[in-house]
Amino acid sequence: MNRGSYLILNNERLADGVFEIVLEAPEIAARAVPGQFVNLYLPGGAMLLPRPLGIADVSPPRTVTLVYAVVGAGTERLSQLPAGRRICAMGPLGNGFLAKIRFTRLLLIGGGMGAAPLRFAARRFREPVHSELYIEAFLGFAAEPWGLASFGAACDHVHVASDTQGAAAFHGTVVDLLEKRGRFCSSPGAGGTLALACGPMPMLKAAAAWCEARGIPLRVSLEARMGCGYGACASCTCETTAAQRKKICTDGPCFDAEEILW
Ligand code: FES
């Protein structure tokens, strides 16, 4: 992992209460894989603990994009930092999605800020070596959707559930949306599909049950409050099928869904 002071290239609003910050961070960009995260430290100690933010995109060799929600004084301050300032960051952290199986179809299931690491996954898996891959995204937003253009550019189909859109939008959970529109997944030919999911725990639990019922392997990225972000404080553990609790920051944040005790 690298820790350094990085130049802010852009910091702008994506949607109501959601911002995107782009850093010139070549050491992080060179090594990051989808599912990993970065710790951001505000100047002047405005946040006591670093903010762990899933990497939303990387443009090698130099830039790293992170998406964050403004939820308190720390992230409010972060949203006001202009391009040209520097910010301390550490990363890449965590294990990433690390797909260990062969697959021809990729199913992305995201809720709220959990869409961020899936955006990086969509882009990375869309790169030329994977050009035959079919990618379908199911995204749920309790508030204004964001990042849909990026998903649209990388995915074959993007489905959105949102409670804030007009009457034409799908209203319900992202798993309701999967049930209604994820038709290819429920066919007998669903073999060759890998699912990746990130979002709130209830959504992940429902997605895990949905995938298990269809025999679709699922990797989940867990969200957690973190102290250090690199295995030193034990503030981020989760229960798994292993004998001991695992640390989300270093053993994860990505796990096989069947490892997690839901
Ligand atoms: Fe400190 Fe995971 S956040 S061990």
C-alpha cells in the first residue's frame, strides 16, 4: 500500500449529496483492482478516522476516482476542497473482487454508494481482453441515481430502481428488480454467470439468497465502519464460516457470499 499526499484534479457533485473526487495518484492507480478501497485523510485532522472509499475508477497510469456521500461535517468539508489542493490518501487497500472462476456473463448488483466499486469492475472487465463478456447491471438508489452514463458505457444493459424518479421508473428494491428483469439469470443456461454485489447488508443478504437459489456464484463487497483500514485495530470484523472472525479491511472487503454468516 502507498500513503502520500495527492493532487485533487476534480471534486464535483454527481447527484444530490453525492460527490466524485479524482486524484492524481499514480502509485495507487498502477496497482488498484476492482473491489479495493482507499483511505482518505482530511487536511487538518477534520476527520479523526480516515474515510474508506471504494475505488470507482482508475485511469492508468495516473488517476484514481472515488465517490462519496456527504453524511456529516467531515464529508461536507471534503466536498468543499477545490481542484489544485492536495489530500492525504492510502491505498489500494483490501483484496478486490478477484474473480477465481471462468465466466462469460457478469451480473453487477449495487445499492446506493455500493455502486461505486461496481463501476470500476464494469470498466475493467469491459477492457479488450474481456470483450466477449456480457455485462448486466442492476442498481438501486434510495435517492437521485448517479453514474449511469459510466455504467451505460461499460455494460450491455443497465437496470435502475429508484424511489425518486418519475412514475416510469422501477420502484422497489434492487432484488425486486432482479426478480422482474433478470430473466437470463433464471434460465437453465445461467451457467457461466458470475455475480458481484456491493451495498447495504440487507441488500447483500437478499442478493445472496437470490443468487443461491439460481446456482449463481456471488462475490460480495462488505461495507463497514473502519478504524485503521489495514488490519491493525480489529474494528471491522465479520462472522464467516471460518473458525475466527475475519477482518473486512484485510481479509476482504470482498468475500464469497457462501463464506458469510448472514
Ligand atoms: Fe482496523 Fe480493519 S479497520 S482492522
